[in-house]
Amino acid sequence: MPKNTTLKTFLTRLPLVLALLYAADRALKLLAVARFFRRAAPPAPEEWPAVTLIQPVTRATHDLQATLRTRAALDYPAPQQHLLVCDVADTASQALVRALMAKHPRWSAQLILAPPDDGVLASKITKITTALPHATGAAYVCVDDDIALRPDALRILIPPLFQPGVGATFGVACYTNWSNAPSALMSAFVNANALLSYIPLTWLAEPFTITGHCFALRRTVWDAAGGMERLQDHFGDDHEMARRVRALRLRAEQTPLIYDVDNTFPTLAAFHAQMRRWFVMPRMALVPFMTRREQAASTLGSAGNLIVPLLLGLALLRRNRAGWSALASALLCFAGGYAWCERAVLKRSTPLGRWPLVLAVALFGPLEVIAGLLAGDTIEWRGRRLRLIRGGTFEVLS
């Protein structure tokens, strides 16, 4: 058979093969997610431990009052201590916290003021460090201020923490901001990928990091791991905390906790900057400490996402019915899996008008990831330009 005929046959069949591989990838991941969320919960403690929630609060564009209000509605059968930490100069956030505390007098909340770092606003690490002397719980839960916790959050997060061999617990984010196109793109990207990335990995390898939005440690583990000591010098504090827990021969436990994240991105530039940070930072702070098995599992788990943009490229190149049909089939698989995850697990729904952006994430999101992985070692973060150093430290460029 002539070479050009062989190549033509290969290119004709390739879209169908890729579409079938993508369908198999989606099916296996969805099966893994379904099995994970059907697992029996660990037994409830004979005596539920007291919990301290350490909550840095910062002026932001999200609805701070709405997210903090969810903390007062947590259903937990033991004492809760809520430490809300504001910058000394952030009088607006302080007033909001005081108003919420007055509105919920039974809420065991305390406002703590943190000093600035080097004459500027206090960092997240400084706020947590400032709160620690006031903490009394047997378990510490660190929660970012853009996180809305569902009422049963602590009932899900805490019991696994006291199982043998567990040093930290964390959950899965569900993004809920659809207010503008950049924010909607981020919500679509996270909701399409978080469940199908983190959960299937638990069947291939133990979690090698934690998500810093919301995580818990036993107080004894926190102390043994050094708490926030020297984390001020790390840009990947959640990765470093996970590494310290593993150094104690304990594991980080992925739990079925779903929490809501309200992040606003005013421009596409802000969206791209966040995506860059999300993939440059782990490459510099996490990958150097991963085993070959963990790296292989992570690569295998994400490789299937490249099939949809590859099918788009083939369809544009060949411009035939087979190519467009394969692309349409893959997008249908993507949309069906996305809708099932929303309905069955996240318990949230994407506004109908934002579904074109969801499909755009399937087509172009993997390319954004590749751009982040291939980017250099500089990022824009919290108003500063940083050069990241392999291993987790950094230097300020401007």
C-alpha cells in the first residue's frame, strides 16, 4: 500500500480512535468519582473533638459577608472556636466581622488583629500565626475567606482526621461565581477538572498535596510539623504543609467534603494570571518532591484532557465529516460528565447562558494548562512580581 494511502487511512481513523479513548477516559474517571462518594464514611468519634477554625480575612471583591455567614451555620456536635483575623488597618473588614458577630450572638467567634508585614498588609501566614496563641481546639481547620462551607462540612472533615495514619484532611472545591466571562471561565474550568483530577488519583496513589482553601490537622500533628514556622518564605504553603505531614509518616486524606468558592476575576488577564500561578507554582514547589509513581499517576490522569483540543485540530486540518463527528462526540461526553458531576456530587448548576464557556474550557483549557507548565519561573502574585525557586522559596523582583 502506498505511503500516502496509509497516512490517509491513519488520519481518517485517528479521530474515531481518539474519541473512543476519550470516552473510556471519562467513563473510568466518572466511575472512580461515583465509587469514592459511595464509600462508607469513617465511624464518628466516640467523643467529637473541639475544633478551632482559623480564618484570615482580607478585603476582596467577593461577598465576604455571605461566605463568613456560612461559618455561623455549621452543624457540629462539639465546641467550635472561630478565630477571624483581620489586618490592623483593615477597618472595613473588622466592622463587617463585628456586625456578623453581633447578628449571631451564639456564634463562638473572636476577632483578632494582625500586624502588617514590613509596613504593608499582613499575609495569610502572618494572620494564621497571630491567631495560633488563641487556638484551643484539638483540631485546627484553616479556611480562606472566599470559602462558603456547607452545614455538614466539619462532620465530613473531622472524623477521618482521627483515623490511624492520617495527618491532614481536605476536600474539593466547587466554584460558584458566574458573574462575568472571566469568572465564569474559572468556575467552569475548576468544576470540570477538580473532581475528575483529584478523586481518580486517590485510586492510583496517596494524595501528595492538600488544597489550601480548606484543610484540617490535629493539633498534635500541627505542632509536630512545625505549624507555620518558616512558611512565610514559601510560596506553596499548602504543598509544604503536605510535605511536612508526610515527613511524619502520616498521610493527607482526600475527603468527600465539597465547599463553595466565590472568586471574581475582573478581566481575562486576571484569569490567565491565576491559571499561570496554578501550574507554575506546583511545578516549582511540588514536583521536585514527588516520586516517579506520583508523577506518572498525575500525568496519566491528565493526559486524556488533551484529546478534545487534538480532535479540534484534526477537524480543522482534515475538514471532513468523520473529524467533526468525533469532536462532537467527545464534547458530548465532556458535557454529560460535567452535568452528572454537578447534579450528583457538587449539588450546583451552571447557568444555561454560561454553557458555551464550559465547552470552551474543554476545547482550550488544556492548552492553558500546557502554557502554565511551560511558562518561566516568574509570576504576579498579591501585587508583587516573584521569581520562584525550585523547592518552594522565592525572591521578590518588584
